[in-house]
Amino acid sequence: MHSNHLLLEEPIRMASILESSKSSFFPAMTKIVGTLGPKSRSVDVISGCLKAGMSVARFDFSWGDPKYHQETLENLKAAVKTTKKLCAVMLDTVGPELQVVNKSGNPISLLADGSVILTPDQEQEASSEVLPINFDGLSKLMELLMGQDTNANGRFRKPDAVKQGDTIFVGQYLFTGSETTSVWLEVSEVKGSDVVCVIKNSATLAGSLFTLHASQIRIELPTLSDKDKEVIGTWGVKNKIDFLSLSYTRHAEDVRNAREYLSKLGDLYQTQIFAKIENIEGLVHFDEILQEADGIILSRGNLGIDLPPEKAFHLRSVWIAYTWMVYRASYDMLLVMVVTSLLLAIYANLLQWPLLGINALHLVFLFQKAALYKCNMAGKPAVVTRVVDSMTDNLRPTRAEATDVANAVLDGSDAILLGAETLRGLYPVETISIVGKICAEAEKVFNQDLYFKKTVKYVGEPMTHLESIASSAVRAAIKVKASVIICFTSSGRAARLIAKYRPTMPVLSVVIPRLKTNQLKWSFSGAFEARQSLIVRGLFPMLADPRHPAESTSATNESILKVALDHGKASGVIKSHDRVVICQKVGDASVVKIIELED
């Protein structure tokens, strides 16, 4: 079942684009992370989401209590049993997130050109005149002024209150594409601990909790809050979460601290940490964060808000960081020259030089391309957010959103994360299905040949033993037009390395459990490793019988291979006379072999 992958450089017959795609057991190689909430927590809806292509369920603890999320998780477990589809669990922390508290839950109408007061007094009732917030230091924050208020280590040092002209955004999931459900505020004055703001657009805030984002302002709160630790230490431990989404990651130290905390919580030492890049500070320290994290989530909504045009002048160090990032990420010098020229033009525009009609918000797409490239070369999963906001209320995405999804795939994204679209959106199943179909179509024109050459060149020589085996397996599979690559693994590392080279065919990761003990009881490893593959592009796991060791030289190896082949046949990935590439360990040696199936 080798897909007919096209290269963007090849002439494409336009009529062929309209031909319907064949349905597949794997909707797309690119994975989909769905956020479960009010509109997507029943067993039936979750089952629909799994069948549509959701492989990771995200639980957002910025709202709802552990009991509510536990009920949703139990429904997820029931849906997994019903559909027989694996699904990983991601816990998303609150982090240093500011929130407006609306205890009554009544809608709040705000009119343009009016004024509203942000107050830390949570005893006050939320209204169109007063918005209580969960933080008492908004008027004593530390302003992020790039290049002026940092020390030699890049840390921000000068405390300063929000001041007249600063921008503040309020809304559910911030802006969801609809200006009538989120509001833009401009600070007019600070009165003691209260902040008086001018309302810039009319909006109605509905619900009990809204996110508040102060653009270009550093929040002096820990990345992993006490509330986050309590949730992880109870709900997370109980449910053995596969991924921790570390909100508002700003430094590599944030990831190290989170990993140290997880290491003290039993099985959670295996939990992978995905650093969520949401503001300029995380962007500037991206390289160090990537080294420490297991994966990256690009929170494009918050990044877009943190890059307003009126603060553009303070982004000069970010511009330099981007230029260097793209330079290091590109092996084609012509591309470097073109991108650098574009950056120069953008920077000139930030200084009010009328060269191009581009503002600082457009830097987000450059960051996406450079950051995804870096993640790909490091072999670490990259997740992109905020792609089909309009599907929160509509059954179809806009043309721009469909193109955005496709570009994320072509840029190298491992997964697409859906937030409000599935959490409170009207069409969670349809959204997952449509996003999956767009991803599958984009994958057909992904230039794997160019990507493979770039990756091999980036890795350099001499390659490590595993890297050499992985790249050889992919090269062999492409040359013989194999329908699938089957990799036997215990830790999952070998399978992830194969997936790093983006083969055009699925990689079936057969995870062999290992017997382990904590000196009190025996248990098998493997479940974590299998579920954590569910966020890696092109990687599809299955758990093997623990009686069949991965390095066995006996007949059990043939037995477990037969199970894997039968699974591939049942799912429609493998058919008679197909060629299959096998990657396994035989004794101390790693072996890549090619087999051709008989009738």
C-alpha cells in the first residue's frame, strides 16, 4: 500500500487533485491532539474523535476540577476499549496564567470606547465596569523590554508596573477568531493595585473564567505553580499521564525543574515533557529549551498576541535571533539570502521605513518554520496550535485555515493541537476528521527526498549506530517501495529515529514489554513507550506479547513478526506481494531486512 507521493517540483495534473482519496486505517501520518471538554466528554463523542483520528487526549487544567477531568478520562478509557484504538493522555498545566474570575457565570458585555477596571479583589462581582483577576501584582509587574532591561544572562531585572498604552487581552482561549467573544484593552492609568483600561472593541464575555494576557509583560510567577504540582501529584500520578504540557515555558531551567519534580512521583519519571512556547521570552531561549524538552508545542495564538505592532521596536534582539536561527537551520545558502533579506525588510518596516506592509505579527510564521526545522533535526516532536479557530462555531474551515493546516504539515509538524475547536466547539468529531483529511492531502506533496538529504547532511558523519540503522531502513524502504516499516523496540527510541527521517510509508512500532521491579513488585514496561509514539508523525505503535523479547534469535521472533504482519493486513496497510522492511535486534547486532509477502 505504497502511497503515490508527489513532489512539489513535479508537474501535477490538475484533474488528479480532484480525485477522491482512498480511506485508510491511518487517517494521516500527522497526529491530532484533541482537547476534551464540555462538548467532547461523552463516550460516544470521544469514540467518534478516536475513529476520526485523535491519538492524544489533552486535559486542560486551566478550568474544571480534577473530579470533572477524571470523569472525562473514564469515558476516554471506555471509548478506547470500544474502538480498540490507543490514545495517550496529555496534562496541560495552568502555569503563570492570569485569569478573570466571573463567579456568577453571567455574560459580561463590554462596549468599545468605554472603560473597565482590572482589580485583584476577587470578592467583587464581575461586571462591565469591574473585572476581578487572580493576581495581585498586575500593577507591579516586570516589563519585558528587549535589549534594555536584561542582564548579561538574558534575565529580566527591572521591575515596572503596567503603564499607560500597554495592551491587555481578555477572552476564552484568548482570541478564537471572533472579535465579539474576546476583548482588547489599553491601559489608561494605574490606581494603586487597580488598572484602569479603555475598551478597544465591543465584546461579550461568556463563562466563569477568561484568560488575561498582558502583551510584552513578564509575569513573576513560577512556571510550575503549587496548583500544578498538586494536580500532577494526585490526578497525574493516579492516571500515569504520558505527556506534560508545560505552559509558558520561558527557560530551559523550567523544564529541568519540572523533570526533577516528576522524577519523585513514581512512574511519572517516564512522562515526557513538552515545552509550550507562548511568549517572546520562550522564543528567545528556544534553543536551550529544545535541548531539555522531549517535545515542543508552538502556542501560536499567544505568540501572535505577544507580538503587537506597537511594541515592534523592542523586538530587535528577536529579529537577530530569527536571522541566526534560520541561517543555522538552512543548508541552502540561497534560501538564507532570501530569508535574511525578508527579515531585513521586516525590521526596516518595524522602524517605520515603508518598504513592506508587514508588521511584527508576521514574525510568527518565520518562527514556526525555523522552530519546526530545529525540532525535526533534533528528532523531537513538534506540535502546532490554533489552526482552525472558526470551526469552533462552523462546520467548515476557512480557505486560509485549510492552507494553514497544510503549511504546518509541509513545514514538518508532527501533530496538530485542537483547543477550543474540540473543547467547546460545536463539531469536535467533524473538526478532527477534516483536519486529518487536510493533513493526509498535504503529506502527498511533502518533498521527502529533499527532507531526507537535509536530515542526513545535518546529522553528519560519522553517524551513531542507531542513526545509521534508522536512515538505512528508510532509504531501503523507499528504494523498494515498501508498504510499511516494522520496527521491534523496547524503549521506542529506534522507532522514533526511523520516523525522524519522515518515510513516506507508516512505521509500525512493535513495542516489546520488559519485566522490571521496584523491589516490592514486578511489572511490565512498554505501555508508556507505546502511547508516547502516538504524537510522532508516521509512527503507529502496537504492544507485543511480553514473552517475545525484542532481541530473541528463536522462533518467537517469527511468531511476533507474524502478529505484526497480520495487524498490518487487517488494517489494510499490507497486502499480498507487498514488500516490508523489518528493523530488529538479533543478538548484539541490529538488522535491517526486506521481505516480500506471498499470497
